[in-house]
Amino acid sequence: MLRLKGTLVSPFSFFAVFSIILASPTFLGVESYSHRHASTVGQLVLKHDRKLLTQTEHGEISAAIVTDGTKGPYHLQFITLEPNSVFLPVLLHANMVFFVHTGSGTLSWTDDDDMRDVNLRKGDVYRLPEGSAFYVQSSLEAEREKLRIYAIFTNAEDDIYEPSIGAYSSITDVVLGFDTRVLQAAFKVPEDLIEIMRASKPPAIIHAVQKEGKMLVEWQARLLKAFLGDNRDGFFHSINGKKTKKKMRAYNVLEADPDFENCNGWSLTVDRKDLHILKHSNIGLFMVNLTKGSMMAPHWNPRASEIAIVLQGQGMVRVVCSSNAKECECRDMRYRVREGDIFAVPRFHPMAQMSFNNDSFVFMGFSTLTTKRNHPQFLVGKKSALRIMDKQILALSFNVSNATIDQLLKPQRESVILDCTSCAEEEERLMMEEIERERKEEEEARRKEEEEEAR
């Protein structure tokens, strides 16, 4: 018997289920996977590997291109604003769904003939459609907490990002791309004023209280009004600190009731059935909070791929390939992730996420949904997909007796998020052994190649 957090658990526990299933030749046909192969499927992007797009003393924007192995690429951006800073207006080329990780501020954007505002705070989720123009201003908080926004950009029809046109364009670049004579006629201003504006291009993020900063935002607002039409007066009210006619409210995942919760953690999903602004998008969101020594039970998504970002702590992720996948295209994965890392898991790929004994593991992410709602299928516990199958057929699949199947499935009465002391530590040990084995194999291969060349 194995003791987990003071509870006696049969050797045929949830972890045994996962181990037996992974060992089954009918389930997969590939070897275990190490950290170094994270880019082959369900791509792993470490925090320090993000591409820095812009950086000023008032904030920065970094990006990552992620593929789930079946669709993509998916474009993610990480926008960080210092307190009382402004991300200047841009024109969206794609749908933008985002999550507010920390801080607070105000999002302002164009919607038909109106300018709309929504206050942003930690845990908020929102979506802007392609073709919108928007800007963001962070609050001047006593805690001096940065506003951090994590966003995914996809096209409306197929939710695939088109890299050739980018996620958005600066309003300044869009408007000042026209000839001076065209701009004179559009703005009804003298040529020298246009030339002055051409000579002073601001950075993407500025400090909001500076006099020159206010002038820049007002000029950007004027550009936007000319670009989108004369009925955009709401933009001026917004940047001058006045309330706009259309005040919106974001959905906050930290205030929502979890879909599942126990002493080992909680999980929550948000899709277009929960949030009307996601109605015309095939992007949903999810959030998982694992306490120390816990595990999101082995499961797969039949209708959604997941692109996750680690918000807090660290953990191990185990992903299994489909049994008919070619080894050159898909290999099983196990890897350690920390705060800021990104990992993606394709649909139909069984996975488990585990926290270490000394740290929690919190991650959120974006799910790529189909037309139907996704219902994760769990391999173990009360909600196990294996429990509803014919026992005899299941026994034949694993080449074991019916009694063994009974022993396998009955002990685990918990579901979804399970107690799993030292599971992450064991996965890390196996990962390091695999890395060392592959290193030795590579050295041996190089040695043989050098010997062949020397002959």
C-alpha cells in the first residue's frame, strides 16, 4: 500500500492506470519523450525564448508563435504596462482574446459608430473583433502593480493567425502611410503640420501624464477619427478622462464559480456558452490551480487543443501521442514548466499536469474549440471514460483478466484533480534519465561517425 497525504491508496491507483495505459502497445507505439524535444508536438516555449517586439521604460511587448501540432500557428502576445502608461492606438488585423494577469487599467476601442470603454482588473477576460481600433491605459495604483495582459490573435473564420499581416498596425503608421497632399485634404491642415507629425513618431508605449504624452495620444485620436469617420467623438471624451457613452464590464474568472474544486485544487473553463463576447470566436479560456503535490488527472480533449501559460509556481506536464502517429512527427513528452512558460497540447492527446511537493502550479490558457462544446474525457476516477466501457472488452484490450480490470478501476473514487505526492518529482527524474540516455546515444553516434571518417 502507498500512503499519500495520510491516505492509504491501493497500488492499483490512478497513477497505476496511467502507467498501464501508457505501456499498452495498443495505445501508443513510441518511446518516452524528453525535455529537449518539446518543439516536436504540443510545442513548449520558455519565457526567455519569447520574441521582444518593443521595450521602453514604460512597458514592453513580447510574443510567441505556438503550434499544437495539428493547426496553427497561434500568435500570443504579452503586454506589460508600468503604472500610468498608455499602449497607443492600433488597428486589429485579427480577433484578440485576452486575460489580465496582474494590475488594472482601461481598455478603449471602436465599435461600429461608438467608442467603448471597459475597466480592466486582475482575472478579467475580454475579446475584441478584427477591424477594431483600441488602446490601453494602466492605472496609477498605490501598489505600483504592472498591468500584464496575455492575448491570443486568430482569424475569425478558422481561428488561424495569418503571420504575413501581423496582429495589428499602429494607427500612426496606417494614417501617415498616405501622401502629404492626401492627409492635408483629409485633416484640412497645412502641410507643415503634417511634416511635423511625420518627424516625431512615438514609441508604442508612453507615460500617460507627460505633456508630450498627452499631445501624442490626442494626435493619435485625431488620426483615428479621420481614419474611421467624423462620428468618433467618443474617442476624445475617452482620452480626456471623461466617461464615454458605452461602458462595458469584463468577465472575471477569479469571481466565477469553478467547474470543479476539492482540497487538491480547482479548474474553470470559459467558452461562448458562458460569455457572449466569445460567440463569434472559436477561442475559449481555462484556468487550473493545483495545490502542492497534486495532479490534473490523465485526460484528453475531444474537441479542443490547449495553449497554456504558467501563471504561478512550477510543475511537470506529461503528454502522450496518438497510437497511430508517426514517430518522426510526434513523440511522447514530459517537461518541467515554470512561471511564464507556454505549452500546447493537441486535441486527442492524453495529458496530465502535476505540481511538486513544495510548490503550487497555476496555469491558464486558450482552448481552440470546434462548433460543439468540449467535454474533457478522464481516464481515471469516478468520471473515467474507461468505467463506461464493457469490462470484458477492456480486459481484452490490455490483455489482462476481468479481475485485474476491477482492481484497476475501483479504488480511485476521486476525480479530475487528484492527490499525487511526489508524482512530479518522479516525472522529472524520468525526464532527466531520458535526457542523459539521449546524450550518450548522440555521443556514441558522433564517435562512430568520426571513426568512419577517419578510415
